[in-house]
Amino acid sequence: MSSEAVEFSVDDTTVRGTFSVPVGAASPVPVVVMAHGWAMVASGDLQDYAESFQAAGLATLTFDFRHLGRSDGTPRQEIDPHRQVEDFRTAVTWVLTRPEVDPAKVGIWGSSYSGGHALTVAAQDDRVAAVVAQVPTISGYRAARDRWDDATIAAQQARFDHDRQGRLRGREPLTIPLVSPDPTAAAVAYPGPDSYAYMSAEGRRCPEWQNFVTVRSLELARSYEPGLTIERIAPKPLLMIVAADDVTTPADLQLEAYERAQQPKELLVLPGGHYSVYTDHLHVTRRAAADWFARHLLRPGRGAIPSQQHDGQPLEDLP
């Protein structure tokens, strides 16, 4: 691959990423635009996914959302889903300025929070030709009600209100740890050993990763509802990858949303919790997404391409 560090501006703020094109490929080529989930950055396992797409003959653009990683924006570690959707759409605009890219063959990939963004962008943007949404956020409100009891919800709301009062008075935004090694720690954005194990491991790979987010990020997430427009994605082909025991972005919400999506669509359900798609099943999820984009961007109308085996089954035959 030929790779270069790139940047573009969104509302006068610089977003940075990496653009890669297969060397020797006949231009123009299809491209996949991709960004990571909640508070994660582009220099870790997002590159593992990008490498699979590149090996299939696709160009890729990976980038950090504003306020995170290598991109600019203050306050740092502020996660605004609406801004991130705009970052995604501007990234699509940017790749369409590149002569190496086929403008009719733009795919988008997202996982977890950015999986919700992929659903949102695909529903809104007709420049998108194919989409993969992995363990996607479907409803911020319903996910929070599933995860937290009433007392915790009330405590979070008090924290949101306190932060709003402070911001009005010109104070620095309140922040909260993203993960903690202490499973009993209060006021952690993503409590639990699974979240700590995955995010801290990625943090060791990614020097840009920071273990905190603004409190306002949690309040904004509570009102984010990317599943509401899933019916509008068709006729763009949609692959959803779901972890059967996911409680972070609850699997039942994902499956319910998938049922409302229109054809063409496919569903890949894998055993395990939310983070298993990046760990236990990384090879499977990378290959499934690469196959999907190759089928619909490189070889449209030719059906499934030959795939590697998983537990004796061709990947396209997995449930």
C-alpha cells in the first residue's frame, strides 16, 4: 500500500487521518472510510481492519474524530455524536476529491458508537454505496436504561446538571474516567473488567488514547438514536455484525433494528460480549467486512467472493 498522513477541516477544526491506496491498482479504486468507537483512536486495531480491506484491493481512510487522538478540537475528549457524524460525512467528501477514488464506490465502516454513526450516515448520505455496522449503538436512551438502575441514572443526571451550571459560569468541563481497574469504582463511563481490559490494551498500542471523557459526552450519548432511521439505508447494502451476549450496545436492540432494515442486508451473529468482535473474533469480523465491501464495491452483482474458513464453514454461510 501507498499510505500518507492527511488532514481536512470541519468547521475550522483540523481532522487528521491516514489515506492508503493499493500500489499498482488500476485507478480509480473503491474506498472505505472508517473511524473507531467511543473515545477510541485510529492507530490501534482500526488499522487491523483497514489492512484487511487493503488486502482485498480497497483504498481506506482512517481518521480520528474532532476532540480525540491526533485531531484538533477543544475541549479534549468531548464526544458529540452529531459532530462525529459530520466528521464522517466530511471524510466522505474528502475522499471524493482524490483522483485515485471511484466516486460511485464509497463504503463506510463503523463499530460500537461509530457503528451507530455508520447507520446514520448511510441513511442520510446517498454518496455511500455500502455499509458495515459492527456492534452498533442503536439507542442511547434505551441502552442506558438497560445498563443502569434508577439511582445511578439520577446521580448521572445530577452530574450533567452540575456540569451545565459550571460551563455557564465559564468553568472547565467536568470529566470522568473512561475505564478503571477497580470494578467497584463509581463515576466511570464504561465500568467493568471487560471494558478496562480492552480499552487499556488498546491504550498501550495508541499513545494518543486518553482515559477520560467529558461528562457532557455521556449526556449527549443519552439522546443519540441512530437506529431510528435504519429503514432509510436501503438500497445500500448493509452488513450488521452483532455479539450475541453484548450488554454494552445491547444485542436485543441491534437485532430489533436489523429486522426493521430493508434489503439488501445480511446479519452475522457471533458468540460473546461486546469486545469479542475485536478480540476472540477479530479475524472473522475483519474478513466478513472485507468480503462485504469486496462483493459490493469491487465485484458488484457477482455474489459472494471466495472466503476463508471459520469452524469449517465459509464465512458468508455463517449465521
